[in-house]
Amino acid sequence: MAGTNGWAPTDEQREVSFEDFADELVVLPDTTTDDTDSGWGERSSSNDDRLLSDRPPHWD
């Protein structure tokens, strides 16, 4: 469809409706598998269990 000057409409003139494919729209995740230790072929480096077991008694 050509605009008034014979060229295609600019992005500001083009209407885009996302309603037709809103169910198929996939939002990218916050992290990818490459951002994890397992994505690099390494073990998980979490110390949480050890740190919780080493808590001083007065913290309870």
C-alpha cells in the first residue's frame, strides 16, 4: 500500500495490531542457560546449605 507520495508508509503511519497473535507472543526469559553454571558445564557453586548449617547459635 503506497502513501500519498507513492512510497510505502513510514513506521509512524503503519498500524500494527498484536491482538491476532498475542497468545503466541513469547517474552524472553530474564536469564538464559548460558548464564548459569550448568550452561557452562560446571557444578552449581551455591554455598547456601553450608552457610546455613554454620550459622552461630545466637542467630536463631
